[in-house]
Amino acid sequence: MDKVILAIIVACEVGFWVLLALGLASRYLWGHRRLSNVLLLSVPLLDVILLAAAVIDMRAGAPADLRHVLAVAYLAYSLVFGHRTLRWADAKFHHRFADGPPPPRPPAGGTARARYEWVLWLWIVVAYGVAWMIGLALVWLVGDPTRTEPLLGMVGGLSKIVLIALLWPVSYTLWPKKVEQAES
């Protein structure tokens, strides 16, 4: 059972990209908008499957470990950044295969880029908070604090990612890239 959660995490990640690709292909290559919507709206079901698998695994007696923290982190990322990832892929696919406009790019530099990086970092902080909520929900759903306590400690370790990600907005704030002015 140890490897089942890892396999489910990998299957959910692969499933995300497969459903995304099929959903976008249905929309832009095959002209099946309704099928596209069904495929893209089914992406969050992968999160439900992963959460259920983690709860079942831990309720069956598995102690909290890195596998469960990966499940928590994946779920948090998916909940916070999933829609943004779908929009990004949709814009890229639309441009590449359906003659859509070029996808939006982040600001090149200056205060606009610093602001962009700070907003992105704040979303990372939100994802960290969501990871805590999911971790607490797992502890509650499993109902055995002695086995699930390490989970919260490992979720707390995700704070290192938040701190490392802080380097980007700080660097763009302290050393802003100059924006070239377009010639009139």
C-alpha cells in the first residue's frame, strides 16, 4: 500500500495534463465545445480522488509521511493555481492551433514586473495556507492525532518554499529590470 499513494499522485498529475490536452484539443482542433467543457470541468475530480485516497490510506493505518505531504501540496497547488494553469494552457493552445492572439506575457520590468511578482508570491502564500487547511482536514478525517501529527510538521516544512519564492519579488523590487521605451 506504500506505493499506492505515490502512484495515485503521479496518475493525478498525468491525468491533469491528459484531461487538459484532450479538453483543449476538443475545443480548438475538433470543435466539440461541450465535450471540452466536460473534460476541463472534470479536472477537479482528480483532486477529490487524491484526497480520498490519502484519507483511505491513513485510515487504514498508514502513518503520515512524505507521500501524504506530497498529496497535500499537490492539492493545494491545484486548488490555488489550477485555474491559472488552465487559462495559461488555453491561451497557448488557442494561439498555436486556432490563430488566437498571442498569450499575455508578464510585464518586462520596472514596478509593473515587481508588482506582478509580489502578487504571484501572495498566491504562493495562499497555497501554503490551503495546504495547512488540507493537512488539518486530513488530521480531522483520519481521527488519530498520534499517526497524523507528523503530517502537520511536514506541511510546516513547506514554508521553506514560500521563503525561497520570496526571493523573486524581492529581487525585482530591489533590482528592477529597466523597461525599454518604444520609439515614437
